[in-house]
Amino acid sequence: MPDTLILPDRISCGTVIGGGAREDVLALARRIEDSGLDSAWVGDHVSFYVPILESLTLLSFVAGVTSRIRLATGVYLVPLRHPTTTAKTTSTLDLVSGGRLTLGVGVGGEFPPEFEACGVPVEERGPRTDEGLEILRRLWSEDQVVHQGRHFSFGPVSLAPKPLQPGGPPIIVGGRKGPSFRRAGRLGDGYISHMCSSEHYAANLDTIRRHAGEAGREEVPFETVAFLFSVMDEVYEDALDRAAAMLQTIYNRPFRDAARKYCLLGRPEDWLEQMQAFARAGARHFVFSLLSDADAFFEAWETTIRPGLAQIDL
């Protein structure tokens, strides 16, 4: 019996571009491109506990100084924007980047003030996302679209030009709860984890596979992404301390126990061992969200981590 989801047959990796001065962002984007990494990812909020740049604007900036790497959101909060505007912006970004956009999506909710500021009831974020994804797919691929839904009604309307990628950028669904796994299985081209252990990753992927089957999807090419906060240090406990402290600042809550389960910590060899556990669980693309020195990471990537990927069993 064929598998419902067809996973990539190789490991690939990327890293996150956050805020910073113009020259720092440009330098990091070029370094990611030149290092052999496969992707650059950006976070997304309208407002948050810490400063954050607007995600699609930042990726457009990165697109101009790169030509190879995938450009991805991890994750774009669909319910905070009208999907027609999102469809137009992402179509443009995919076109000007040469068809390199991957749209990681999520519902958010961990910072309710941004929903209030955008005029969106936080309790509607799930249904708005489901409806929004349907609208995105149609506007990316169809003309004279008419939509009459619970939250959005419009048409007929056409958006042109369309994205360069046929049917639009792949949609990679993020989240930690049941509705996100249903969304990934029924509507997504992939799944991206967040604050997830390798054991939970395998269970989540099984749930996603079940939802895909129930929706009648068969042999769907499916990206499986593990988003992992990462700290490199010769001493594991020191790496854990640093990860816990920084994540507590970002998310405004204690994080030591979570950091032990959800992060890549320690030496490059430790990272590879921890990545192996996620690969066995089904992850094929690793996103390193660096909480330690970038220079040390790139050196370790080139000398140890990248060569070590060949030894990871799928």
C-alpha cells in the first residue's frame, strides 16, 4: 500500500535571519548562500515581546542578494492579514525571488495584543487560517475568483501576475495542537514543528498522515521541517543555561525544562546525534535558530555538521 505522504529522500538545512542593522542582515544572507545551507527563514509577528521585522519585507530584501537558497517564513501568521493582500504580496515575492518562496504558516495566539491591534478576534484565528489558505491557493492559480465564506467575501477578482511556482509557493503548516495537524494533513504541503521533541515529532507526523488519508490524499510530496533553537558550546549544561535564559526573554516564561527537550545543544557532534533522533522521527529539513555565536556555527557547519549529514540514517 503506497504511503500517503512522500517525504524527501535527503537531509537539508537552513538557518534563521532575525533583526539587525542593514549591513548585518545582508552579510548573514550572503553567508548562508555561500555556506551551502539550503534555506533562510524569518519569524513573523506584527507585535511581540521582543522587536521583530515584518517577515515578507525582510525576505524580499534577502532575495535581492541571494539566488539559490529557499526563502521561508517560520511561521507567517495568516489570520492577522486579509488573505487577498497576502496572496498579492507572496505572489510578488515568489516572482522576484525566482520561485524560491516557501510559506510556513501558523495561527499564532501567544501574544493576544497583536490580534486586538489588527482587529482580529484571537478565538477566530483557526477558522480564519483555514479559509485564508483556501483563498491563497485559488488566487495564486485561478482567475475571476469568487469567494463567499464565513470571514471573507469578494469577487470576481483576479490577481496578476501569478507566482512563478505553479500553483503558488509550498505551504508548510506549523503548530503544536490537533487543529494544526489536521490543517497540515488536509491542506498543507508540509509540516514544521515548534517546541517539539523527537518523540512528539513522530507522533505528530502519524496524526498528519491520518488526516491526509481521511481527506483522500495519496502519495503527496510532503516537506517535514524541524525548527530548533540551537546553542553551540563545548559543555552541554552551559549551552542549556544559555538557551533557557534567552528563550525566557523571548517568550516571557520559564524555559529550562523545555530547552532540554526542544533545542539542539552542545558540541557539533551532539547536534548531529540530536538531529539523528529527529530524522528517525521523520524530519528531513532542519532549521537552526541560532542563540549562540554565528561565526562558531558556520565554522562547525562547514567542518563537522555538513559532512556529518551523510551519516544520518533516514
